[in-house]
Amino acid sequence: MNKIQSIHKAHTKQLVKVIFLLYLFLFMSAKSKAQKTDKFMGETVNYDEEAVPAYLLPDVLKTGNGKKITSVKNWEAKRRPEILSLFEENIYGKIPPRLDSLKFMISNIDSNAMNGKALLKEIQITVWRKGNFISIPLVIFIPNHRNKPAPAFLLINNRSKKNTDPTRVEKSTFWPAEMIIDSGYAIAAFHNADITPDRKDSYQQGLLEKIFPEEIHKPDGIKAIGAWAWAASGVMDYFQTDNDLDFNKIAIVGHSRGGKTALWAAAQDQRFAMVLSSCSGSTGAALARRRYGETVSLINRQFPHWFNDNYKKYNNQVDHLPVDQHMLIGLIAPRPVYVTNATEDRWADPRGSFLALVNAKPVYDLYKKKTMLPASFPDTNSPIIHSAIGYHFRDGKHDLNVYDWTNFIKFANYNYKR
């Protein structure tokens, strides 16, 4: 009897174990499935590659009337202006008219900054139009130990001003100025809120309200991202006057919404020698037609003040967009472009950002630029540096950090042949 009870007890334990393992498997499967989607603002957010719909990208080298572009000459004369106009009309807004005047004033200078390593300049860029003006503060550190003008990185700072503190009381990995100076580059920054507030209820204040009020109600008028990109070009106007800087080697840098802005600024203003875009996601580097992570609908609903009103027509019909973000990257060619993503930032669609670079490659091929993008999505922490199109997918969260800047420097060194 005891033997029978013992056998029954053993079988019961085994059955309980099997049931527990089955339950655990079903639970983990359900959890895994749940993690492939999310809800935000009432919409389902897709994080499942298998659920990415079939899509057809517009051909970056085929004009609106179906003519194939096969030469740099025809790209620059026909297709490039056509694509730029489509982005202006449908997404970012048309470039505003010229100003009445643009003035630069040094508000502070320190030749012994960073314990003698750098020259600090604080500049006030004042823009005038029709009797109104705004001033844009700019901070620049330039290496002291150099024998020629310094190449520079310009950051669009979309975080706290503490990140770009000119006194260096506050130091931040978002803008590691000392590291940049030690590498032989100048480092500059302006704050996006000094141009236009990043708020849907008051973005009109600043540049738009005072300088370009007619843009506010135009369906294709610029909003916040267009205003910040416009300001970046104003900074380039200043750089052209500063003999301490190598004007032909100015790289624009941005993170998140700043990364979107950096790509658009470089697409418009070909004076930028290079663009470095961190975790820019939807309407930055990521392909819209993939509908992965943040979508056109979500970005327009959450941030209605970033892009023009025409863009909202495509919230639920993204396949009707005459452009996609690989074409924005194509507008930057032949200049080097570097894009980053992070493992904990699926919202920004890392794979879609990489695919935008891949699909921009035909434009770089026209210019016979060396590109070394792999055939498949790269491994984590495996940066693509020795290429006109660079990319990395790093460990971590939605951020701009020392790992990113370290690779930006390497990428710039390679492409500037330093």
C-alpha cells in the first residue's frame, strides 16, 4: 500500500510540474506576444517585424513623370529640387523669405576656458524683419592648440540648457565638450527653445510670431522643426564669418526631435559638411511606410506643432505620401551622414532607420561615394564608420551619450581624412 501511495505521489508531483511548465510557457508566450504591440493615444503601436505591412517605397532616382535619373547632373538639376519641394510642401514647410538683416555680436569671450585648452565665444545672432527681431544665443568652444581653423560640431540642444553650459560648472554626456576639444574639434550649440518653444500651445512665440507670422496659418508653412532648422542655417551664416572655424567642415548634430531637425537642416542647407542624427525615429531617419513604433499619425497627434498642416492629411494613408525618409537621406548626398539607434528605443524604429540609409545608397552611388552598409541589420555595438553612410545600434536607451560622440568623432576623422 505504501508503495502504491508512493508511486501515486510521484506521479502527482510530475503532473503538477508538467502543468506548471505548460502554464509558464503559455504565460511567457502571451507576454512575448503582448510585448510586440503597445497602446498609445488609443492607437496600437506595432513592435513586431512580422506585422510590418508590405510596402513600396518611392524610387529616389525616378522623377514624378517617371524618368530615371542616371547622372549627378540630372539628380542635381531635376530630381533633387523635386524631392526637396515635396518635403517642403507635405511635411516640413517651405523655406521662409529672406530677412531684412542679420547681425552677430560677441557677448562673452574667454581665451583661457577649460583650463587653457579652449577659446570660449558666446555669440548673439540677431535677426530682423519688418521692424521685429529675435536674438539667438550661441556658445562655441574652439581648441587653443591648433595651427589652422578648427572643424566643428554644432548641436541643436533640445534638452535643458544645463547640458551646454558655457561656464562648465555643469557637464553633461549629452554634449561632452571637453572630449570634443581634446579630439581637435570645436563644439558649438544653440537651444531650440530660444527659437521657438517646443509646446503645441505656444510654439508660435519667438521666430514665427515675430519674424514669420504669415507662416503660422499656411498649410505648407513651417512650424517648430522648420523653425529650428532655419535657425541652424542662421548659425552657419555666423560660422562663415569666424576665422577660427573651418567653415567647410561643420557637422550638424541632433538627438530625437533635434535629430529630425538636423537631417532636414542639412537637406536644405548644403553648407553643412556632415550630419549626425541620434535616435531620430519617425519623420527623422525611420521609414514611415513600415508603421513600426511611432507612426505618422501618432507623431502628428502628439506633436501637432512640429510639422506643417499638410502632413496631417497622411495620418491614415501614409502610402500616399509622395516621399519617404530614405529620400531625405538622399538629399544629403554626397555629404556624409551618420544615424544612431538604441536597443531600448523601439519607438524610433532602429531597423527602419537602417533601411532608410540602405535605400538612400543609390544617390551616394551616383556620386561614387564609398558606402559600407552590411546586407543585413548590424549587430549591437558594431558601428559602421569607414563609409560615407554610417550607422550604429548600441546598447541602452533613447539618448545621446559618450558612445555616440566617440563614434561621431571617428566618423568625422575618416571622412575628413584627419
